[in-house]
Amino acid sequence: MTKKNAEEKLLEKIHQKLSDINTNMLKVFWIVAFFAFLYFGLMLYLLNN
């Protein structure tokens, strides 16, 4: 049972780390998407003037 508990704890730590990475990647995605939206908005504005 001890080995199984140790494996479960290790898997839980790995899951937590992957969840943190996922959260950070989503934040990066939304920041990049925001600036891409601003960039394309500016390009459309400049093309129409």
C-alpha cells in the first residue's frame, strides 16, 4: 500500500504542475490574442484612411 500511496502522491504533484502550466499558457494565449486584435484593428483603421 505504501508504494501505491507514493505513486498517487507523485501523480497528484504532476497533475498540479500540469494544471499550473495550463493556466499560464491560457493567460499567455489571451494576452497574445488581445494584442493581435489591437494590431489587426490598427491595420484596418490605417488601410481605410
